[in-house]
Amino acid sequence: MKVEQISIFIENKSGRLAEITRILGEAGINIRALSLADTSDFGILRLIVNNGAKATSVLKENGFTVNNTEVVAVEVPDRPGGLSAILQTLDREAINVEYMYAFVERCAGNAVIIFRFDETDKAIDVLKKQNFNMLEGNRLYNM
């Protein structure tokens, strides 16, 4: 149920994001989902890609600092309150969402949200017990 995410630390200056996407594109890496958070000096680009090991390798070869993290992709009903139901379930179990972002494609009429939890295994167990659908990495990487 865990999905591999890569995080790239980048200087907050013109052209750095374009450089990363060029490097990945030339290596045949397809970006499936992304999130960019920044400060005045640097940013953290979080990516779900079709080949995390290759992406990590080519980015490191080009001087980028890259970390790998496990996240969870959850199908969220695309209706008012759909996300709230998941968050309330997690809150009842005192599981903290460290960050989240939406996946760009839709899956069987549902949105897909990427979550990073403080207790990933516990979150997966809770979501399974409540019958929330989580996507396997291979399914997500190949969408």
C-alpha cells in the first residue's frame, strides 16, 4: 500500500524546475503527481514518477539532493465531504497528516490524494478497516 515518492531540494531561482523536468524527460521518466513547496531561498519538489530509482539516480548525477519517502495514495470520493470522511477517520485514531496533495488524474470517479502520515503503517491499517481504497504503487506509477 505504500508508494515511493522522491523529494528534490532545489534553489528557489529561475530555471531550476525547468532543469529538473528536462533531466527527467530526457531520461524517459514520467511524472505522475507533484507538489512544490517553497521558501524565499529553496523549495522541495515532491514527485511520484514511473521509475523512482532511475529518477533518483539521474538527478543525483546532475547534482541535486534527492530523498526517497513512502507515502500513501488514497481514492477519495469526489463529492462534498469525501476528503472530510477520511480525515475524520484518521483524527479519531490520532494520526497526523504531515502533508498531502492531489493526484492529477481521476480513478473510477474518485479523486486520488497522496498522504504523508506521521504513522504510515497505523494509517494504512485504519484506512483498510474503514474500507478506504488505497492504490498500489505499480498501479499509480503506470496510470
